[in-house]
Amino acid sequence: MAFLKRRDVERRVGISTATLYRWIGEGRFPRPVKIGPSCVRWPEAEIETWASERIAERDAEAA
């Protein structure tokens, strides 16, 4: 399993830090996992799943 840093998540999704944390607070984005005393990361698989779900929603709306 791979973990992503915040900046890598932001680049992959194309959002800012403020948007990332706002979406997390709203329950619209996966929460990070604490992997050390002052270190959090996002499981890559959860980010990929989140993106796939957004694509599926778009496709369902278009149908």
C-alpha cells in the first residue's frame, strides 16, 4: 500500500490546501491517516477510489 503526501494529493486532484481541508471537514474527501507523531498521509487507493466515484457520478448524470 502506498501513501501520498498532502502536496501529492493536491496535485493529483487539482485542488488547493484550503479546498482539501474544507472537503475533509464536510465529509466529501478521504481523511488522512496519522502515521507518526506529526505526520499524516493519504492512502493512494482511497484517493483513486474517490476519483473513480466522481467519474461515475458524472457519467450517471450524463445518462
